[in-house]
Amino acid sequence: MSGNPEALLADLDDLAKALGHGFRDGSLLLDAVTHPSLMGLERTGRGGGRPAQGPGLAYERLEFLGDRVLGLVVAEWLLERFPAEREGALAKRHASLVQREALGRVADTIGLGRHLRLSPAEASSGGRNNRTILADACEAVIGALYLDGGMDPARRFIREAWASQIERVQPPPLDPKTALQEWAQGKAKALPTYELVDQTGPAHEPEFRVRVRVEGCEPVTGTGSSKRIAEKQAASALLRQLGVQVDG
């Protein structure tokens, strides 16, 4: 990018179009693509950009805001998209959609890397392709959208940019113990209890047998080379007995 402030803003026209928003305050978008590594250089006049103007020049503050805006919009969207899903599953979907990998994919889609303003050292070390930097800057861009136009442009961008991901993402499979616990809670029953029945075999190759009990159900046992594995086997067996699909 050029060092002239007007030229810097003009260089971001393509990014603004990718975001689907005409910025009234272009400096917000400029801040959103400015890496903190550039701040020290600009304070000394060696960064080739506009002079430092205190907090907010780099993307960190906008990243802080954008993270919250993204979280809210995704939460709102998930409630709408999956109206019958329970809180636990929604939380897992939400975590997947706001994590660094998801943000990085969106950053790639809008070509954010080529617009980043980095110090020479950061640029030479591959900063434009750094997944953490891209994710942080993507959140900052969302913060800039919110500050410039309010929730509507931020929501519109997020829903368009994350559309393919929200359809693809699935909550991580529950392990059998967690699935059994959630089943019991859903039936207003006490939590499952596990009891070690016995341990056989030599010390280097033990076999554990564990019994699981849930109120109103026949106890079931499971075996394994550790207590944890035996507990999971017992939980799986009880879930199958109950006709509940077991994920793992």
C-alpha cells in the first residue's frame, strides 16, 4: 500500500466492496487492517503511513469489539436456524463458527491478507498468511463494520460470509458418558453413577469391569483396559438398551 493517507483508503476500496459496505469513516477500515507491529514504526515516521494517533490505530481494539459482535450474531442465527436444538449442541456449533479456523477461511474469501498493513519484519515472516493475524484482523473488520454502520451491515456480512460454514458445521459427537448424562438430565433423573465391579488380569494388562446405574433403568456393565474405557463401554451399552443413538 501507498504511504499517502488518501491513497491508503483508496487501496481498501476492493475490501470494502467485498464487505458489501460503503464506509462513511474509512479510517475505521484502515485501522482494522493495521497490525500492531506497524505502530512503533509509524510513531517514528518509518512505517510509511499516517502518524500515530493513540489507541485505536492498530486493529486490537476493533478486534475486541468484532469478537463480541460476531458471537452475538452467530448465537442469534443459530437459534433461528436450529430451533429445536438444545443449548449444549448450540454451544458446540457456536464455538466452531467463531474459532480461528472459521475466521481464517472468511479472511481468505475476502482477500484480507493482501490488504493487511504490516511492519516489514512481520510481512517478511509470512504475516499475510498467518492464521492468527488473519483471524484477528477479520474480527477487527467486523468491529469496523459495526462502528461505521451499526448492527445491520455487520450482521449482513457475517450471514453472507459464514453461510456455507453454518450449513456444514456439526456439533462434535458426544462421548457415551456425556450422552448418558444429558439423557438423564433431560428426563429429570439423577446423574449416572459408576461403580468398579472388579479388576482382573496382570498389572501390565489389566481388565476393569464397571457398572453404571441410572434411576429407573437396569444397571449395565462394561469392560476395558482402564476404568475410563470401561465406564464408556458401560454408558454405551446402557444407551443402546434405551434406544439412544451412540456417537462414540
